[in-house]
Amino acid sequence: MSSVKTRKLDISTILAVDKAQTGSGATGPPVVGSAIIREIQPAGVGSSVSFSSNVRTLRQMNDIQFNSLNITLSGTPNWTITIPTEGTYSFYARSMFLIYRPSSNYLIGANSKLFIRNETLGLDNWIVGDSIINQYRLVDDSGPNNICVELNGIQTITTPTTISLRQVCNANAGIPVLTGGGAVNILSSPEVYATLQITRIA
Amino acid sequence: MSIVKTQLGSQESQTAVLRETTAFGVPSTITFPADTDNIRVSRNINDIQYNTLGITVESPNFTIPGSGTFEIVARSNFSATWQVVTTSGSWGVVKSRLYLRNETDNLNNVLIGDSCFGEQMQIDVNSRVLPTQGVAPLTGVFTQSKTTTYSLQQICNTQFQNVRVPPLYPAKSGGTPISTSSTDPEYYVNVKITKISTAT
């Protein structure tokens, strides 16, 4: 015979439990593993990344702003990111490309896309980002312009996994110079040209 | 009673989405100095879209109660109306960055956003200088050990070359209405804050 006891809950009891779970009480929020990884340069210094047509170019992730996932970075020359623990992760990435006109082209433009490559499994298109087109007509000359590219996705890993953030940037008009981002040089703050946010969700 | 659960636990995620909003068709009330660089301007956070964090808004600031570790993802608009008449070889662009400032402890650079450029100054077929716009993003994690008030601050600097002398600087603002046929409010700033740990 079952010895399970039932308890009738009224709405005030439910609300009290809810308050305990959602307030700043003893229970608190679920602890979420998270990491913020960036490509940075000193103030006034442009990105070291340069693009060639249809080449999945590595973003040079060289800075960890926050890390409760025990992620490690390889640094140059591979610029990989290793996630040590199996689980399901949400990935959000954002990066720049700089476009400007080196000579007399009245029209320049570029297409770009961001990728997360699973280096462990050799999967180029593990996560594929948004399709970004930048194209504009110029009157006579072109200064620099930073364009933002984004990526969102969720993947599950079952073993420690190494990934890289890669970007393709192709000219679609004229012969623009394309790099990984131009400096804004504001208040001596380090330049941020790419950001990868990794959050463990399961 | 609505409870949002994560797969990592049974408790509700503590998160909030804050915005800077105006009525339909109304530009952002934020302006940036036209001819002076590096001026931090607080975005006018004045709307709470979702809030299980207990955040309170006292425009332009907002206060996060208690202690913990928080993840923030913010996007902030800006626009420029160019006053210059361009000459051969001229161009102009607005460069912008977003900052999370701790008002309680007077810390300017709790977090700093991306190195962002707005659209380049353009001229249409009728030789009109077109308004330009951009979005400054910021992503990061920060901790606080006590209830803390923050502001989201933005800098918009102008860079241009070979314009009429003396240069006529563009009027820079926090965003222009999109002028759709709907009557939805305009949103110029979006901030999502999630508590990811009680630890500091």
C-alpha cells in the first residue's frame, strides 16, 4: 500500500514557493555556465585579420572576458577554443569586417558570413551565421566602414571539443580592402572586433 | 503564474529586458554633441519588457538588487544627419561604443562594447546627403556584491575627410523612427540581463 501523502496547496502556498524560487532568497537562480571570448587589440590598432576570397579565415580570439566553463584558448596560430565538458551549449557570435576603397572604384561592397568550425570532428559548417551583404554607391571616395556579422546556434558535444570562429568575407563589387575591423580609438579603450558568447543550457 | 525553467535546474531564470522607447514616429530623445568627441551620454532606459530580476528603472538609470553574476547583451541605435556638402574625395562616418557604467561606485567601464562604425555618409542621385545609422553592441559578464545602480552610456564620435571648411558637423542622435505603417512604439535600445550565478 502506498504511503505517499498528498498535500493540498492553496494559491498562497504556491506563490510563496514561487517567490522563494525566483527572488533573491536561498534558492536563487540556476547556476549557468558561461564564457565570453573576444578578439581584441589595443586602442587605435586595427584587427590583424585579413580576408581572401572564399577562405574561412580564423578570427583571432585572444581574450577571455568571463569564463565559468573552464574554456581554454590556443592563441596564435590556430586560435582555437576548447570546451572541456560535454553538454548542450548555446553559441552567439558577432564580428566585424572593415571595408574601404583603396583606389578609384565608384562602387564597392562585400558579402560576409560567420562560421563555427568543429575542429575536433572536422566540421566546417557546425554552426553557420547570418548572410550579410554590404554594398553602397560612393560619390568619389570611401572612408573606412565596420560592418557587423552575427551567428546564433545550439549544439551538443559528448566529449571535450575544440572549435574555431571563422569568417568568410568576399568582395561583391569593386576591389575593396577587407580586414577584420578598423579601430574606433575612443578613450583609450581596447578595440573589440569579435565576441563569442557560449552558454551551457543542458 | 508563469515559470520559465532552464534545463539546468527547476528554478526560474532570473532575467530582464530593458528598453529605451518612444511613441510611434518619435525620434530618440538622446543627442550627442555635434562637434565634441568622447562625450559619454546615458541612454534613456525607460521601459521594462520583462523582469524576474527585480530590476527597477529610474530613467536613465536602472538598479539591480542583491548580489550575483550577471550576463548582459545590449544593442543601442544611433543616427547622424549630415550637414556637410561634400567635395571631391570626401567621406564621413560616426564611430560609437557602448559602456556599462556603475553609478553607485562611480565606475565608468564595467563593460565596454564593440568597436562600431555607423553607415558611411552617402549621397543619392540628387546629390542629397542621406542620414545614416548604426547599432552599437555590447556583450559581457559582470558581478556585483550589493544592490547597484547602472547606466548604459554611449559615445558617438565623428570622423570625416575633405569636407567643406570649416566642417559642418552632423547632428547625432540616439535613433530615428522607422516610419512603418504600424503604430508600434519605437525602440532604440534593448538590454537583456540574466543572472547566471549567485556567486560574486
